[in-house]
Amino acid sequence: MTESEALGFINERIDILKEIFQSDNIDYQKALEVSAKALEKQIPKKPTKDKYVPELDFCPECGTEVTNCNYCPHCGQNTDWSE
């Protein structure tokens, strides 16, 4: 199972919990949401380019400037530097 598949599975379970239990399993639901958010940051995303200064790269999640690093120093998003 890939990270993306696992994230999809977790998000499906969150939706099921919201529908079935509404407010009974809030702690379980929150734990799944935190897990999904953490897992999503592990899936590499390409940095965004500045449209005026193309040499600058920014985290696709939080907008912090990143310079050829594996993870954003601010939010921890995994960055994909492949062409």
C-alpha cells in the first residue's frame, strides 16, 4: 500500500465515523485526522515557483521559502525536487 492509498483509506474511515457516530467517537476521529494530516506531509510535493523570481521555490503547503531541502523547515512537508 502506498502512502497515497493509505491516506485515502484513512480519509474514508473519517467520513464513515462522521456519518455513523457524529459526536460519540470524537477522540478516535481526531486521532485519524491527525494521522491523515501527518501522512499527507510525507507524500512528496513539488515546490511552487515565484512568478517574478523563478529562482525562488516555496513550500506548496505553507508558502515558506525552501531551498533544495527534503522537508519544509516550517511545516514539515516532504518536497519533490525531481524534474
